[in-house]
Amino acid sequence: MNKLHTLVFGFMIIAASLAGCMDDSEETDMDNDADNDSVIDANDLCPDTGPLDGSVNDDGCAQSQLDDDGDGAMNDVDLCQNTPAGTTVDATGCEVIADADGDGVVDADDLCPNSPAGTTVDTTGCEVIEDADGDGVVDADDLCPNTPAGTTVDATGCEVIEDADGDGVVDAADLCSSTDAGATVDANGCADNQLDDDADGVMNDVDICSSTDAGVTVDANGCAENQLDADGDGVMNNEDLCPDTPSGTSVDSTGCELPDTDDDGIADVNDDCPNTPAGTSVGNDGCALPVQLGYQDVRLLGSNGADMFYFSFQSEWKLMKHNAIDGVTEVGTFPGEPLPNNGYSPSKIVQIDSIFYFIGSDSTNGQELWKSDGTIAGTELIKDINPGADGSLSVTTGWSPIVMANVLYFAADDGSTGAELWKSDGTTQGTELVHDIELNSGNSFPRDFVALNNELYFVATDNANGDELWKSDGTNAGTSMVTDISESNWDAEFLTIVNDLILFRAGIQGQGYELWKSDGTASGTELLKDIRAGSWSSNPNHFTVMGGELYFSATDGVHGKELWKSDGTSTGTVMVLDIRSGSSNSAPNFLSAVGTNIFFAADDGINGSELWVSDGTATGTILVKDIAPSSGADSDPYMLTNLADTVYFSANDGSNGLEIWSSDGTEEGTVRTSSLSGSGIYPFEMMNSTTHYFVKIVNGNNFVLFIHTL
């Protein structure tokens, strides 16, 4: 294009030179405009402008005829009109920039001229590698893509944690940088052999006294004197005035031995039984552990102070004694001709002062009245009331002796008068028939003896009157029927003294069994209260006296069998509490008076048959303890007995079987006292001395005597 301009300019100079040589005709030719672009040919540098070339400039050239930047692209199509000279351009007049790999970065600037097609590159033409956390590991390979800035990472982009000693605590947090391999360390990277928590100079790993006071002297084990007890008596060395006390010795605060009078290993200060015999096994209270003795049979006689006497049978009957000093000792063999264990001898014991009266039996005299003072010499037949081997006494006919004015009253059969009222002062001569109620050989069977105002009251039977209330002053003449309650009366029984009255149960036709009373006179013997009105019986039962009132079970027909009490008046005879609401029976049983409370077994319909206590008021009548707590389970308290102002009984808690329990009337004070661990056992009799209680327990065909401290 530059060449064209040069050529045109040359023509113009030649034309000017020739202008002076032209004639007029030639001048006329000079006004011609061959391409009709309004620029005369003489001035038209582009004489061939076509009609489609558009407007022209003063030189007669259209944009399609001009190339201002000389790049070979006419102005009308040149999009880059100022292209530097020599630049290679495309059809639009713009520079052709070489980009061999097509990455958008010209080859001249492309440091990576062979980037694969589609690769994202930076301004240098090199691939842009994504590394979001800037740790130098591309995201595709970065297993820890959010590493904090400045963190040293490994080939996976994860932090390189420096742990020089390999203890699992990084060096930056490790206070103990040279921990032994495999040692257990704390959060600070320290092992016990690198720590001294109490700053006593002994590392934790060998310090067996970890809390030593600051500044004290310690041994190689890190222990100070106030942390050591060389003789194991519980007093530290620094306070122990007797540092060589034998093991197990009870000591005082100075480490010196406490007195132990009975040498049972329990110091007197802690010994509830300080006079235990040598060799006796004791508990932590210094008292003898329970003794369980097995016999073919055993019969408790009773106690004189701390001495309990009983008969035991193995191959023969033996008189035995127990006390806290000697334990169980054999007094001797039962005197008389030996008898096999027939289940009847000895039995039915009553005590006058220190003498025990009982039914004894031998092959010569049969079952007769015997006595014992606890020695073999003092164990003897009082009288052969029914001469010969038949015997006068029977344990099967309700022999229930009583003592009045130091005289024993009982029922006996001498073989000619029948079972009648007898008495004994303990001598042969003083043992005699009081009165033959049912004349000749008939039996009146005197029973239910009670004493009131120096007179004996009892129930006896004769053909004329049936079962009636009788009394005796101990003489034949002074023995008589109190009154004939009714011709149709049924079994007066359960005679019980309450204040100056005899309360008892009796039944008459049309009224049933109800509560009666007597002051010992015919006129003073009457129905106390018809608890269940009409001909039905209230069936008063389980008579027990506490605080001048009679406690018993009965039903009024509206409520079931519940706990009642009576002060001897009709208005004072009331139900204590409807324990099992409604007409169902709570069935109070085994009533036992202890202090100002009545203990008994009852079933409230929720907890089963359990231990209850009452002070005689409704609010004071409560369940003591649900001994067998499982739903629907009964512990069945049995044979509640007052022994030394504590109630003892048997019960089954559902886990240990039938065992002996005691209670002070509180839930926490109701505890199991035995570990009999047997099946088919039940208590048969309970007694106590001043130091122990004794339970005769039936165990199948044999017996166990359970002995425990009170």
C-alpha cells in the first residue's frame, strides 16, 4: 500500500510539470472525473473508485482504497488501524499472535508451550495446580485439605508432627522430651519416672507415698514417718509409742495395746462380752458367734441367770448346760432306766424359782412329774402318781401347769379318779389331788390355768354342766364351778387376766363364740361384748395382754379378722385398725407383747403376711418391714417371742429360706440373726438366759439347737 502512495505521488509531480505544456484543450481534459467521485482526475489519487466504494477523501480515495497502517488490510475492514509496520496481520488487519498449544498465552510469553488442550494455565502458559490450603500439595493429592497456613506438611498434605521420643505427645506440647520407649505418659508427655508430684525427690514410679508433706524427710520409697505404719496397728510411725505391736492387736491412739481381759482379740473398749471363755469364736463385738448343735431330740428346761439347761437325746437323754463362760457342757445322763426317744420325755416345763418341773418318763414309772435343779443329783421323780409304768401325765391332753404361791397346779390321772386337778410343792408328800371334779374314774381335764387374787381359775368338764369356768384356792372344799354359763355352752377357753378380770372366749347357742369376762363370781361372769351380732361367731383368738388391755384377733362380720383390743368393758372393746380394708382377713397371728407394743404377723393384701407392730392406736399400727419384698411373697413371721425385751421370730425373706430374725420395731432394726441354710426347718421353741437366746429348731426328723448372744 505504501508503494501505491509513492506511485501516485510520482504521477502527480509529472502531471504538474506537463501542465504548462498543455493547450486549452488539454486543460479541459484536466477537469475530467473519470470515476465520478467528485475529485477531478488530476487530483484523484484513486481514479478507479467504484460506485460501491463509498465516500472518498480529498484525494479521491474511499476507505476501501486506503491502508493507513500499511498492514495490507484496507481501512474499511481494518479493525486494528494502527498496527506497527512489519506486523503480520490477519484479514481484519489485526496482528496474528502465535499460540501453538492454544492455551491462550502467546508463544512468545508461553513458558509451557505444549500445555495439553483444555488445561487451565496461568499468565505464563503453565498449568494452574489447585492447592486450596496453600501447603504445596495439590488438592487432588492432599489428604488434609485445610491445613493452617505455614504448617509443615508431608507428601500427603498432612501436618508433619514432630514427636522425637515417640510417646504420642508432639514435641511442641511435650514437657518431657526424652521419655523411655513404650512408657505410659500423661497429657504433658511425662512418664511416672519423670515426675515427682509431691516434690519429695522420689519419682512417682517408685514413690508409694504420693502426697508427702512439703519439706519432710522421706525414705527411698518416698514415705515420711507420718505415712508409715511399720507394725500395721493403724497408728503412723511418728505417733506410735509402741512401734512393734504384734499384728491384729487392738491399740489406742498412741499405738499401744488396749486391754483385752478375756483375750478374745477384741479390746475391752469394743467388747460387748468382755468375759468370753478362752477359745471361744467371737464376732467383731467380742461376743460368741452363733452355735448350732444337732441332736436327735432336744428339750429346753429353762434358765437360772446366765445358765440355760436343756435335755438332749442321741443314744440317751443327757442333761446339758450352757453359759457364756463354759459354753455347752454335759451335766450328766438322765437318771432312771434309759428310754428310747419316744417324743414325750422330758417336756412341758414350768419353773419355780431355780427348780424346773417337767414331765419325765422312764420304763418303770411312765410319764410322771419330775424336777431338776440343774444337777444330776437334783434331777428326780417327785411322785409316781399313777403307780406302775402307765404314768399319770400326758403331753397329748393339754397338760398346762401353773404356779400359784410357789405351788404347782396341774392335771393328772392317778389311775382311779381320772384326769383331775392336782398340786405339788415339789415333795412326794406335798403332791396330791386337789379335787375330783368328775367323780370316780371320769375325766374333768382341768386346763387353761390362770391365777387371780390367790385363786386358781381354769376350765373343767363334767357330765352335768359341760365345759365351764372353775376356781380353786388349792383345797378340796375351796374348789367349785364359778357359774354354769349355759347348758349349751361350747368350750370356754383362752383364760387371760386383764387387770382384775378374767377374759376368755366362750360360745353359747344362738350367739356363737364371743368375748366373755368374769370377776370370779357367778354374777360377775357375763358376755363382755357380742362383737359379731347374731348367731355367728366373732371367734376371738390369740389373746395377749399389753398395758392393761387384751389384744386379740376377731371379726365383726363387716370387717375380716382384724386386730382388736379390750380394757374389760364393752365400750372399750374396739377394733384397733382395719389392716386389710373390707371384709377380707388380715388375720393377725402370733401376738407378742414387748414393752409398750404388740408385735404380730398380718397380711394387708398388698405386702403379704409380714411383721406388724401396734401401740394400741390406729396410727401406731404399722408394717414394720416387708421382709419378703417380692410381689405376692409372704415372709410368714412365725412364733413371735419376747426374749429380753426384743421380739424374735422365724421368717423367710425369699432368698435365705426360713431363718431366725429379731426386731426392735423399726425397719432398720429388723434383721436376720441366723444362717441355718436348711430346707424343711421351722422353730419349735424359744427361751433365753441373761446372755443368750436359744431356739429349738425342727430339721426333718432331727433337731437343731441354735444359740446366739442377745
